[in-house]
Amino acid sequence: MRTNLLDSTAAIGLAIGGIFGLAGTFVASAPLRESLWAIDGVALVVATALLTMKYQRLGNDCVAAGFLTFLAGESLLLAGNAAGLEASVPSYVGGISLWAAALIMVSMPSTFALWMRLTAFVAAALFIVSVGMVLWGAPLLPTSSPLPAAGYPFLVLTFVGWIWTLVKPAR
């Protein structure tokens, strides 16, 4: 019963993170965006903390470490959020760098279905390119399109897969 509750809580956190994170990307109002991203960030930190513990208990250290790395990246994003788009770029670049590393770590083992792993790798690649562009002087913001915004749908699709894994009936 406890595992079901924790899995459900992680799934809800991933869903809130995905929905509020995407919504924040598309709103024009800075206070609304920052509020949506604050909710998104807290939900994802809680979800990935629970997933870290779950996969550590299962003995899947690489996946557990990946979720822990995602938690660290999300914490950086959450910390910079209130500073506004321009001022948050340094913590944003650090955060999506850790997201990319985390997505790769979670997806290297065959723990999750291939389609989930592929969406994670695509998101990671798009975030890595975005980081490189910023480090080489491109004036990208967290809301810039096509990059880094193109990575968000792939990240959310990965979340959908993780949610599905958490809520599907055991065989």
C-alpha cells in the first residue's frame, strides 16, 4: 500500500510538473509564469526524490542517480525562477545541463520502454545544444524558440511514460 501511495504521489508530481511547466512557457505574464514554474519545480523535486528512493530500493543505481541528478537540476531552475527570465539564465543553463545528464542516466539501462528512452534522449540532445548555444553567446531565454522550447514537449512525453510506468497494473 505504501509503495502505491508513493508511486501515485510521484506520478501526480510528474503530471503537475509537465502541465504547469509547459503552461508557464507559453504565458506572457511574468508573475503568472513564475508562479506556474514554481509549482512545476516543487512538484518535480518531490516526484524525482520519490523516484530516486524507489529505484535505489530496487537496486537500479544508475536510474536512481539519474533521478537524483534531475532533482538537482530542477532545484537550480527553481532557485533562479523568481529572478525573471534574463536573470535566471545562469541557473537555467546549469539546470538543463543537469536535466540532460539525468535523462541520459535514467534512459541508459533498459528499465523503461524504448519509446520513453528515445524521447528522453531527444530532450537531452536538445537541451545540450541549447546549453552550448548559450555558452557560446547566443541570447537564449528559457522561453526562446525553437531552442530550448523544442525540448520541453519531449521532456513531457518522457514524464508521460514515467507516469504510465508508475500507474500501470503490475503483471
